[in-house]
Amino acid sequence: MKVFLLERLVSLVLKFQNLSAFHILDVRKAPFDLHNVSNFLGDLLTCDALKGQYLKTNSLCYLQEFAKVRNKVFSNLKSIAQNKTNSGVINAP
């Protein structure tokens, strides 16, 4: 949760200070094994690109496409979580 808040805080500071930033992430070296993220890497990169274009252009078509892809990812992740729960793989803390 802390990482999520810090990422949002940085985004807000950059936006309100009219600063731009570059993502420097080598996706070939990133640890995408956690929670089947590797299965959605293409969709996640698409979301990032669409969000960036929306922020640059303020064109709603990018935001609408972002929402479609994001909802698809969330739906797939929810299905995976339900399947694991139903099969007893997930252990409660």
C-alpha cells in the first residue's frame, strides 16, 4: 500500500509542477513472476502507453481505451484469484 501511495504522490507532484518524467524500466529484467503478471505484461504496457498519451493530449479516446484494457486485466486477475480460492491454493494469513 505504501508503494502505491508513493507512486501516486510522485505522479501528482509531476502533474501539478508541469514536469515530465521518463519511465526507465527494462521489462526483460523486471521480476514479473509475481501473481501471473507476466501473463498481462502486454496489456499493462498498453495501459501505460494509453495513460501517457491521454496525459499529453487530453483526448478522451485514450482514456476510454485505457479503461477497456484495464477492466479486461482486472477481470482476468479476478478470475485467476477465484480459481485459486476455489481450488484451495490461497491460504488465509
